[in-house]
Amino acid sequence: MIPVKNSRDLEKMRRAGRITGDVLKYIEEFVQPGISTLELDARVEEFIRKAGAKPGFKGLYGFPGSACISVDEVVVHGIPSKRELKEGEIVSIDVGAFIDGFNGDAARTFAVGKISAEKQRLIDVTKQSFFEGIKHARAGRRLGDMSHAIQTYVEGHGYSVVRSMCGHGIGRALHEDPSIPNYGTANSGPMLKNGYCLAVEPMVNAGTFKVDIDGWLCVTSDRQPSAHYENTIIVTNGDPEIITL
């Protein structure tokens, strides 16, 4: 069953979403060659806690970090470590904030120093695919319309969408119904309703959509780079409200 949030719930969602979006803006300036992913994680946690929230990921299902920090061919769920970022890499940072009983969730892929035109294009297409998808995220449309739009845009630019992981509903729990694939058939799936809260997150690979999963780590099977862009949205009767920007 997909939860519908009331006005009081939505205000709490907005607060969680605002903190989640703000920490991603904050952390971007620290994404530089030579910084470790562990230091980035520490800064994320400090920011979230100073805002009065808790890191939504820390300890969830046993995850050890406050952020998932995934470099180049790592798609998602990268565990923070002493590994230092290098010039020319790209890094996806996925964060969540929990406050007043509700969660926010968002992700961005950042350039580490100067990157290739090919990697920048991958980041740009991934980001735009999110916005192409949420054009269909309104009450009365089918979930599959959004999934289909993301897939069509990504594949039209020569990339592939990860199929073994997807977006999700969000609210009191970080992961709620429904699952939100980044591929699918138009006019399929559940009908969206006013008050649904969704974490829409295209994960886009430069090469094959196939991934290898080892514990937490998820990497592209061909070891080509991957990008990730996510926001938490509220479905309305018109355009969705993006609460993590």
C-alpha cells in the first residue's frame, strides 16, 4: 500500500528534504582531488546533525556511513573509506536526513577537478533524465509513464539505465512503496495520487546496464563510469514539488 501524506506530514517531509538538499550544496565545495571519501562522510554527518536531524543512512540495514559515496564505476552504496579522490574522477554522493519522524533522500554526481567531456555529458544526461521523468509525476498519471520517460531519454543519448535497483516511496520509512524503476512501459503501474512522496533516482551507466554486486558494493560490469541523480518529490495535481533542491 502506498502511503498518502496529509498536510502535517508534508510539512515534516519538506523540513527533512530541505536539510537533505542543503547538505549536498554544502558538500560540493569539498569535492576536490586529495580528499578522502571518509572525510566527506564526516562533513555530511556533521552538517546534518547541526541542522537538528540524524543521518538517515547511518546504521540502516547495517550501512556504516552517513552517505553513500561512489566513485567512477561504482554505481551506488560506496562505503566511505580512506580512499582519496583523484583528478578526473566523478563521485556520486547519496544522502538522507531524518527529522520529526520523516526522511529526505537525494543524490548528486560531482566532478573531481577537471573531468572529460564524456563524463560531463554522462552527468548532464543523468540529471536531465530525472526532470524528463517527473514531467509525468502528477496525480492521475501512471508510474510507468515516469519510468518510460527516463528510459527513453537515457537510451536516446546512448546510455543505459540500471535495472537491478530503483527509486522508491519515502516518508516515515526511508524505503516505502512503490518501487520506481527507471525503465518501463508507458501507461502501466499504479496511478499516482496527490500526497504521494517519491524518491526518484535515475542511475545511468556509460556502457551496459549490467552491474556486479558484492555486499554493499555495486559496480558496472564493464567498469565504465556511472552517474546518479535523485530528489524527493511530492506528487500534486499539477507539477510535482521537489523538496530536496
